Amino acid sequence: MPRPLRRLVGLLAAWGAAALLAEVVGRAAGLGALGGGDSARRRVALTFDDGPSERTPQLLAVLARHGVRATFFVTAPACAAFPQYLAVLEAAGHRLEAHGRWHRHALLLPPWQEWAQVRWHPRPRQPGPLLYRPPYGGHSPLTRLLAWLAGRRVALWDTEGRDWTGAEASTLARQTLARAGGGSVVLLHDGPAVTPALLDELLAGLRERGLEVVPLHELPPHRIGWREGLRRLQGSYGK
Ligand SMILES: [Zn+2]
């Protein structure tokens, strides 16, 4: 093999290894990112990704009926499409955090775009650490470094509502309830038609179990350590 080609193959292999490491350690284990909260406290955080959307008013109505507040990880294109809902969400006591300038996996963004991705936030001047939830939880080898440089905390989740699967609301609510417990961070989406009904049943079930629903920053989430990281790895690849 000619030397320049050998060098290129070596470079690609090194990038591939770093990308694999980012996927395993960054996304699947979530090491060092914010995960769930204290399991001894009877608190659960609800988070909605991908909004705002034409579904936002329905979600707001269900949340208001149950008297709970949540965290919305919004994207720049969705904010541009439904700007009228941002102030409504905040007025109702919900929290806005960042889900990116593009809804794209980190590995599909060149470094300069990922920098813009991580830096974007719908409310850059709000108090407290600003959170960034990468689309699909996807990490590139640079994600954590860029987040640190931008002053963002990467926030993941531990309980999926699976509202993108096409299953029925009560099935999804039952499965989500079975997986949730004290300290859980539940991931739902602002968009799917099933989510408002799923949310309604989920909130009733959580209350029955004596779990208080709070926005993510009030949980508050902990940094994911080695032990928790290993558990997440098992959940991600083990089943
Ligand atoms: Zn998303």
C-alpha cells in the first residue's frame, strides 16, 4: 500500500475507534452526562423532545389538568415553525432547554456545525446550567468537549415512553409506569398523536404510586458515574 493511502487508512481507523468509543461511553453508558436523580426521593422528571409542534396545546392542557410542570427540549426548526408556543410554555411554568439547531445525529455533523449545534439554546440567558440533549442521544468524539467549551451540560434520560412506536396509549403508559421509579427521567415527544393520551394515563399512574412530577432541574439529575454507566450499557445492548 502506498504511504499516503496507509496514512489515510490509519486516520480513518482512528476516527472510527473514537466514534465507537463516543457511542459506547458517551451515548450508551452516558458517563459524565446528567442522568436520573436520587432514587430515594419520590420524584420523577418528565421531558418532551422535538417540539414545539401542533401537539403542544394538547400536551399543555393535559399537564395543566394534572397540575404538573415539565421540561421541553426544543429544536431550532420547531421553534421557528411554532414560535407562538414558546412563551405559552414558559408562562405555564415549563422549562425550555436545547435539543439542537438541527435534529441530526452528532456523527453526521462536521465539527464546526456541531459547535453551532451545541451552542444553540432557545433561552441562552435563563438562570441555572443550560442543558443540551443531543438528538438520539448521539455522540461524536467531540460532543462532550464542545458542550464543556460552550458551558452546556449534556442531559440524557433513563425511561423511554416509546411514543414513536405506534403502540396504543394505554399499553405505552403501562409499560412506562413499570419502568419508572423515584429519580426517573422520562422521555416523551412533542409531536406524536399518541402522546397526550399516554401522558394523561401516565400522570394518573404516577400520582397513584405517590411519585411527584417535576421539571428536570428540580429533580435534580445527577452526573452518571461508572456503576450507573455499566447499568445503562446493559440496558442499551443487553436486551
Ligand atoms: Zn429528538
